[in-house]
Amino acid sequence: MGPDSAAADAPKTDARFVLVTGARNRAYLPQSQRATFAYLDKHQPARHSLVVLPTYSHTDVFIGARAHSQVFPRLVAELSR
């Protein structure tokens, strides 16, 4: 990583991030969420969260038939931390 890389330095925010993706997501591969989480966790251990939902893909995380009962409670729990 060169000095001009955005990932060369620690995040310049105090925000807590909750990264959410479906394991079957092909629009934004789950590996990108894992890499982002690793970067955040390296600089602020145990502050951020990563939620990978095994049977979900991209938009069904929010508008899927069971999102209201399988996803939203997890999101609320994470955001309430």
C-alpha cells in the first residue's frame, strides 16, 4: 500500500461501523466487507461489527421475504450497542 492510499492511515472518524452483507452477494463481494472490517478492526479493535448473512445476497438483506424477522433484529441489536 503506497502513501497515497486511503488505507495507509487510520480512519479519520469516531463513527462506529456495522458492515452487513449477504454471503451470496455478487454485487459487492463479501470479501470486500471482510477486508474493510479487518482494516477498521486493526485500528479500533472490538469497536466495529461485521454481519455476514449466510442465505442472503444483495438487496434481499433489506427487502427479502424474511428480512423483517431474520435481518432487522440483528441490525437493531448492532446499532443499539
